[in-house]
Amino acid sequence: MTARLGTWIIDPDTGEDTWIYYDELDEDIKTKLFAQPIGGFIFSAEEFKASNITKPKFYIDRWLPERGKIMIYAPAKSGKSFLCMQLAHCLGQGIEFLNMPTQGGKVLYIQFELGEEILRNRLQSTNITYENVFVGTSFTLKLDTKDGQNKLELAVSSVRPNVLILDPLYKAITGDENEATDMRIICDFLDYIIETYLCSVILIHHTGKDKSKGGRGSSVFEDWVDSYISMSSKTEKGSPMKATIKEIFLRHAAALEPYEVTFNKQFEFELDGFKQTIKEKVAEIIRCSTEPTKPKEIFTLKIGSSTSVNNALKELVEEGKIEKIGWGDYQWKRKEK
């Protein structure tokens, strides 16, 4: 596996970040645009200082940079897969995840533990539109075997996702997860995927018997990722599912206090103590609906008076977040492709 070398530049015509491969450019253009590599990837420090390399953006604010990687680990039955679906939904539409801004993009979510029927049923149960999201299941794809690596690369090369979610990691391993050498094979392969296909990676993992020691197995992943995040269940019998999400360390930001979250009726986690305004609640209802929403459907939820709901609808239309269709239905305004 040999990754093609390139860099991000600002397109002078559009002003947008653009990825350019070195081997696709004429020599005179290379000289004008950026420093010349010596030996494939080495640069003069002074030329490198002046090169046109853009500041990386984040798919999840503070957590996941472009071409970055994070690991979220948690015990079994703590809601990890639902969290993955929420991440995919938010990233696919570029909407906030637990109040953190996201950069919208194409998402590939691969599930190694759930069969196709169960995954489909879970997606259906949320009644949410998963725009820009691609899903698949496999019980045989192993990241440390040539066959498994070929299968994943085929999927990634076909979808070309901005973010790849793998859930859960332990099911995609044939080697000894406690051996750093075995796990380094997986890290190296995922580095190849990141560099070749310009995507970011989210790994979902289980905790070990001693939860204080982080994710199961070797600490090589903890050293490798940009963000290392734990999720622990706080659910009490007969109560909604609750969890604590803690930033163990972030490479690009200071860790904040743990997030206390509760699983809501939209099958997503929300921050405890975070109270939405009526306009925010109306926006959330319309955003999560797979069909156009009628005002009377919102009224029946009793989130506010009819006047406050109608005012919220009017403001959301004026802000360009929703649009009115037909005889008074409303739908979320999708981004232009």
C-alpha cells in the first residue's frame, strides 16, 4: 500500500480548500504553489514555512479534525450503537452533536455486531432522515487481515466518505488485542485509509474488566487517536437510558467537564439540564421528521401555545432553516449539494 502524496491549497478561483496530488501537477506549477518535496516527502524548512497549507477544519468541534481519528469506548449495552447513529445523522446534515458544531459531510457507518435486519429496524425506529449516510454490516471483515482490508478499502473507495465509523472495534480483530504489535497493524492500515481517501475515522470500542484502564486491550489506540473519549452507563431500572461522556484527552483542545446525557424520545442522547426554547423544539421536530410536518402535529405535543409555535415557525422560515410547502406543511430546508 503506497499512499499518493499531496497537500491542501486554497483554490484561487473559488476560495475553497482543494486537495492536490503532487504527481498530477506540472513542474512549473509545483514551484509556484508550494515547496518542492525532496525524497518524496521532505521539505526545506524555510520553504515549508511559506507553503500554502490550510488550517485543518473539524468534523466535530474540538473532537474530530479532518483526516483525524477518535476512539469512543464504553461497556456493553450502554447505547454505543445509538450514539453512532446520532453521530452519523448529525455529521451527514452538519447539525450540532451535544451542542458541538459539526461540519457536514458524507458518512459511512459499518456495524460489525448487528445483523442487517436489526440495524435496519433501529434506523427505522428513530424516524429520522439519515441524509448523506451509508451503512453496512459485516461479521467477517477483519482489519488485520488482507481480505478484510481489501473489503474495507472497496467500501471506502466506493462511498468516498468524509467520516468513517467502525462499530465495535473488537469484532474486527483476529489478533491479540492486548499486543501492541498486532494492534499497530490496524492503526497503520487505517492511517493508509485516512491518507489515501482523505477521511476521518471514529472507532467504537468496549471497556475492559477494569473500566478505569480505558478501552480494552493495548494502549496503542490511546496513543494513536486525536481524541480518546469514554462513555459510561448511569441508567437506573425503570428510568430512561442515561450516560456520562468524558473527554479523557483531546489533542487539539483542553478537555471539558463530563457530559451528562439522557436518551430521548427521538432515540438520541441529549444533554441533561439543557432546556430548549420553543423555537428550538419546533426546529428539532421538523428536522427529525421524514415527512412534511403540519402545525397541528406540533400543537398536539404541547411544547407551547399555538401563538408561540406559529411565531417560531415564522421565524424559522425567515431564517431560512425551514420552508413552507403545500397548504401549510413545513419541512427542513436541505443544504444545496
